[in-house]
Amino acid sequence: MIKKLLIANRGEIALRIMSAAKELGIKTVMVYSEPDKNSMPVQLADEAHCIGPAQPSESYLNIPAIMTAAELSGADAIHPGYGFLSENPRFAEIVESSGLIYVGPKPEHIKLMGDKQLARGTMESLGVPILPGSNGVVKRIGDARRTASKIGYPIILKAVAGGGGRGMRIINSSAELEESFNTAQRESYMAFGSPELYIEKYIERAHHVEVQVIGDGTKAISIGDRECSMQRRHQKIVEEAPSPFISQATRKKMLETVEKAAMHLKVRSLITFEFLVDDKEDFYFIEANTRIQVEHAVTEQVNWLDLVKEQLLIASGKGFSFVKEGINHRGHAIEARINAEDPRTFSPSPGKIQFLFIPGGNGIRVDTAVFQGYEVSPYYDSMLAKVISYGRTRDEALKKLETAINHTSIVGVKTNLPLLLSLIKSPEFKSGNYTTRFLEEEFNW
Ligand code: MV4
């Protein structure tokens, strides 16, 4: 079993990982940047090491500093959380080649899924449906033209090294293709150090549904799906499990297809497979994330699991603690992300939290690391808390969430609470049939 875990992250996910570790009797080591010195995870850990100043590049992304802290503390494992180094295959390799346990997927799978075109091709070869598009990288404008006229417009150009909505460009007609292609290549080179692009048929109105997979390196299980269509600029703000949109038949097909592929790859730890689902409930793989995700909690609530504990058990060589037949989602969970931002312009709102109240209660889980007096730093993302409601039905979870959000009070920084409340109360959200366009293009409040 892992004895001492270094948590290479901050905020609510650092605390979340710490709780799971403590439950398993694992000692915890925090690394932190200068402004995080008095943060809750640093105060609650068994041991903490400063790894640099506020800028992530100098601290939470500083691999030599983190490895030095691991060495000094005698940690035998590292959990990267989400963001920062969580999908950096080089980091995973360095951790493993230093003789430490990396709590996450195999470095080869992080690398594979980081190449979005290779991921697409690999999933196709494993029987997972993908959108019509290019085979491999599109190197020249001529290849782009041929692919586009074969599949028809609109198309979307995506950066091979992109992902999560970064480095994408929609093209509506052949007239736009040449200029867009050249610009996209340049932009991709600037942003990711690689100009490589691939093409997919563009789906205008889609649901974003993702499947949580867990593996022990030998066998893999699909745990369940999450509806993640409520997004703005690729930042999710409300997620739910299970998806209220897809039918039981679609769910079964989706989970089985993914499970077969994950089983074949022999995935380890947690991987999430993202799909676009159209109005006919046809689903298409778009990309995979090789980390614990922000929205993992909704899957935990409806499946009575602790995914971080499972990650630690797997990393310790003990495998996960359940069998496929034991997985049966029950009830419904909805997560709302409270961010320190202007609810209309979405611009970040750093500053000191003067007053904070987030209610708990029956069917409410709050994952957070902030408190009254906490200084929200402009250096890090603006998420303050996740409020997760769960109930026997979607309607029950919805009402519990509405009350919890309505009774929450945060003073000192602007928050998206007003937006969350109107979203949850909107007829579109209540109907459970909303697409990725809803928040940005259809919601008026
Ligand atoms: C797409 C798409 C439509 N057609 N691919 C955005 C995030 C990244 N994972 C992929 N994304 C999209 N890929 C094709 N072929 C639309 C999106 C997309 C989107 C996807 C999921 C959730 C929200 C979104 C918002 C805008 C666009």
C-alpha cells in the first residue's frame, strides 16, 4: 500500500485527495506556492513544502521542485489532481522512473490521448464510433479540400495537440477553407508547438456526454455517464449523472462500446471518454481525458463510490474494490460550480472573501477549500466550490440544488451564483434536454 502521498495540486481537489488518503491510512505531503502558504490543504496535510512563487510555471508546474519535495519528504507516490501536471506524460514518466508511484493512467495512455488524432484513430480501430473526417494528420491544403468535399461542410479543424476546445475552428464553406487552414496551422504551432491539424464533420447541436472508465491495468469497467452540455467557452458549470438526455438503450450501448475499447487498451486508473451525442442519440467519440475530473463527484454520488480511493487502491496494486455487476447507478446527482467571476461578463473576480455561507443538508455535498477571510488569487482558476446535490429522482436533486444555491451567500468577490440560480430554474434545464449551445446562444436572463 502507498504509505506517503505527495499531492501536486491545490484547492478543493487537494483536499479531496487528502480525505481519500487519510481514509486509507496514507500520510499526506502538500506542495504549495507562496500565496497558498495558509491554505486549508497546507494546514491539514501531515507535511508541506513550498515549491515556488505564485506563477504556476514556477511552482505547480515546476517538475524539479516537486520531485525535490518528494525526495525530501520520502513520499512514495504522487497524485497530480486535475489541471497543472495531470496530463503531462513526461511528468508521469519522471515520477515512475524515479521509483515513485504515479497515481494515474499509464504514461503511454496519457501520451496516446494527448494526440487527439491518434486517440481518434485508435478508438475507431477498437470499434468506437467517430465522426466522419480525416484519416491521420492533414498536412496540406489539398488534403484538407479533398476531405472536406468528401464529408461535406460544415467541418471543424482541430489541433492534434489541442483538446478541451482549444485550437478548434469551424469552417462553413470551401471559400473559407484556405485562409482558415493556414491561420489554424499557425495558431496551433504558436499555442502547442505543433502545427498538426485534423478534420471532423462539424455537429451543430450536440450533447456532450462523457463516460467514466476505471481500470487496474488489466481489466476495465465503464462506471457511468455524465451530461456536461452546460458549458461556456468550454468551461463546464453544471454537470449531472446520469445524463437526462440519453435513453437506457443508448447508455448501455455507449458504456459497453467504451468498456470494450478500454479493456483492450488495458487502461489503468481513471480515464474519461468524451462523446458528442446528436438528436438521434447517435454518439461519436471526440477525445479522452486521462485524469480525475472536476465533475467526478456526480458519478461518485449515484454509484456509491469514492473514485479517488479507488485510484489509490489501484496505484497500490490492490485493484479496485468492486466488480462490474456491483455497478448500478441509483438516483440522480447534479453539480454546480461556484466561481469567483462576474455572472454576466465572466471576468474573474479575485479578492478577499468577507463572508461565506454554503449550506449542507440532506442530499447536499460541498467540495471546497475556501473560507471566510480567504484571498482568491488572480493566478489560479476561479472555482470556489462545487455544490453537489443528490436525490432519488432528478427532480428531487434539482430542488435540493436550487435551495442550496439560493441559500448560499458569498460576500467580497463577485460570483456566478445569480447565473447558476437562473440556470437551474430555467425550463430548459428542468426539461433535461439542453445542448452545448444553450448557455452561450440560447439562454436569456
Ligand atoms: C466538436 C463539436 C462539433 N463537431 N466536434 C469542444 C470541446 C472539445 N472536447 C470538442 N468540442 C467540440 N467538438 C465536432 N466534430 C463541438 C464541440 C463543442 C463542444 C463540445 C462539448 C461541449 C461543449 C462544446 C461547446 C462548443 C463546441
